[in-house]
Amino acid sequence: MSTLRHMAQVAWKDLRIELRSREIVYTMAFFGALLVVIFSFAFPADARAVRGSLPGMLWVSMAFTGTIGLGRAFDRERENDTMRALLLAPVPRLAVFLGKAIAIAVLVLAVAAVATPLLGLFLDAPLLANADMIALVLVLGAIGFAIVGSVFAATLLKVRSRDVLLPVILYPLLVPLFVAGTKTTGVLVSERPDFGIAWYWIRFLGIYDAAFLVLSLWVFESLVIE
């Protein structure tokens, strides 16, 4: 219970700072909306083309905006030297990691909540037909992105070229997540959704998140200390 309380405090600390400044979420939301507008002009307003390209648009927006938010969130810790204070505080380091990951996941979901309706509006995409399952996929994707991203963003915190290295290291590990996310979204927006295939990829996302959560809890402390 103590670890859960400390985790919630770390997450609330990050979210409270963001609620006051709105620096990260505004940047992510603006960039996500800009990508949606560009996509709406780049792809033809054809129903079949929209159904085929929509999953890629949505998950590319989440990937790019999430990387921006991830880098800026940990840059804030570096600039104020608060990461050192968090690691020296008498709380489990796993609580620090989980709290940071929760805050990142909330920010990514906030941007997804902006980008998804915009895609439906600009492209007349059928996103509301299976909105509950699409929301579940986005939640699992945001959790996986936050778990993997928080580990490497914290590890590269003191590296001079962290802005370049973070996507290079992060994206190869996130390829299975993006594949599962785009496959599920593509199935759900198709003319005849196959829910068996959709649930297969949703279970894959759940296993991916669980596996990387266990691995991250195991290696986070040693990576950050090094």
C-alpha cells in the first residue's frame, strides 16, 4: 500500500505541474491536430482509402506526439534536478517509475482523445461504430508506450544527444505495439469487422504491456543508477 501511495503521489505531482503550465499537453495536442489536418489533405476522401489509411494516421500521431511529451516530461526533471531528488527520496524507486509512467500514459491518452475525434471529423471515418473497443486499444497502447518510454527516457536523462537517441532506441521496441494497434484499429473500422481478430490483437497488446512492465520493474533501478 505504501508503494501504491507513493506511486500515486509521483503521478499526481507530474499531472499537477502539467495542469498549471499546460506546456506539454498543449504542444502534444497542437502537433497531433496538425498531423491530422495534414493527413486529411494528403489522402483522398474515399471511404475505402480512409478505412485503409486511418489506423496508420492515428498511431503515427500517437507515436510522434507521445515522443514529444516523453522527452519534455523528463527534460523538466533534468532542468530542475528533481529526478535526483526523487531517486534520493525515501520511497521505492519502482514507485517513481510507475508514477512517471502513469503520468505519461494520461498525457498520451489526452492527445488521443483529441486526435481520434478529429480524424473522424475530417475524414468522415467510422470511429464511433466500435468506440468502446477502439478506446480499449488506445488505453493499452498508451500504457505500453508509457512503460517502455519511461525506462529509456530516464536512462538517457543525462546523455547529451538524448533527443536523437530516444526515438532510435524506443521505436524498434515499440514496433510490436504499433503493429498490434494498427491491426486492431484497421479491423474495427473495416466494413465487416472481425471481432475474433480484433480480440486476438487486443490480447497481444495486454501480454506486451504485462511483459514489458515486469521487465521494466526489473531493470529500471539498475539502469537509472548507472
